[in-house]
Amino acid sequence: MVPDSRLIIALDVTDREEALQISRKIGGLVDAIKVNYPLILSCGLGIVPEIKKYANVIADFKVADIPNTNRLICEETFKAGADAIICQGFVGNDSVKACVDVAAQFGKEVYVVTEMSHPGAIDFIQKHAMDLVDVAIKNGASGIIAPATRPERLSEIKRRSKDLKILSPGVGAQGGDARTTLDAGADFIIVGRSIYNAKDPYQAAIDLIGQLRR
Ligand code: O7E
């Protein structure tokens, strides 16, 4: 994924028509559309190729299983047309490697979650965030997920992550700021509610892109 607008929408709506309408409207503005369980559980994996008509699709399935199950999940996801998949790093090197191996067969990308953006991330995952960056590097992932809600942590993770691309959720509804997040080291911001709950999602996306280009 090559940065242009640097904005990725998290399309966490559950209504198929709404999902497609938003994708149609803003697909040309954003660098990717991220789909997560709320949309896929309500509409099925078949919605991926439909959304792909409008933008690259990142499957945020936070894959976290044994290597064989990870492999099967990744195969189904890439067969459906997703351009990238997100996996958890805490399950270990072999499980992440299984995702990266399948992605390589399909010519797709894997992003590994390091520190999450919500307050509960401090309970357990934060203590291991740098180890998780190392897991992503060691296994040849394309990038990582790091929090827009803690710019100082994002900067530390950036220093550790070398050339990995950083996708950063937590802007808007979770309190993070778009420009600050880029300045702290993110390559892309991931934004959900502040766009899809806006009166005019197209304008909300334009406004965010304006902040990113300042
Ligand atoms: O808060 P919102 O509405 O802007 O949505 C944020 C999206 O990013 C949502 O899909 C959520 O599941 C996801 N996310 C986080 O909010 N925090 C994280 O730490 C990680 C993710 C995520 O997407 O992980 C993979 C990118």
C-alpha cells in the first residue's frame, strides 16, 4: 500500500447498503477501506469483492490462532480479494509467519498489531509492544498497527520498527488527532466513527485529508 491521502476508513457499519454507499462515495479519496468483524459477520466475506471496486481492502481479522488455522483464514481472506490482512503478534513467530507465507503466495500484505489504542492495552499488551514490533520485522510483515491515542508511544514504536509501515487507529472518536499522529510517525491513520457517523462522510474524509496535508 502506497501512501497518498494517508487515510484508511474503518468501515464498521453492519448494513450492507450503507457499507456500499459509503464505499462508493469515499473509496476514491482514501488509501484503503478496512473491514472488520461487524461488517463481515453481518454481510459475509462476499462483500469484500464488492468493496474492492472502490478501494483496496484491508481485512482486519486480528488473526490469532495456531499456524495452520491462521493459514486457512488467510487463504480464504485473500481468495475473497482482500489486499492485506491484520494479525496479532502475541500468538508468536510461527503463527505470524504462517500469515506472511500465505500473503507472499498471493502477493498480498500482512500487518501485525503491536500496542492497541484503547485504555485496556495498558493492562497487558503495552508491556510487550516492542517485542511485537520485533516479531513483525523478523517474519517479514509489511507493517504494524500502533496507537494514535498515545503519540509518545507511537514515536517509540516507530523508532523500533525501522522501515515497517505504520497504520494508526484511534483518531477522532478515541481522542487521537490526525496531524499529531502523522508527526509521531504513522504512515496512515485509520478512522471509523468520525467518518461513517458524520452527517456527510465524504466531507468528513475531505476534512481529515486536509489536516493530514497541512
Ligand atoms: O474508533 P474508530 O471508530 O475510529 O474505529 C477504529 C477502528 O480501528 C476500529 O475498526 C477498531 O477495531 C480498530 N482498531 C482500534 O481502534 N485500535 C487498535 O488498537 C487496533 C484497531 C485495529 O483496527 O487493528 C487493526 C488495524
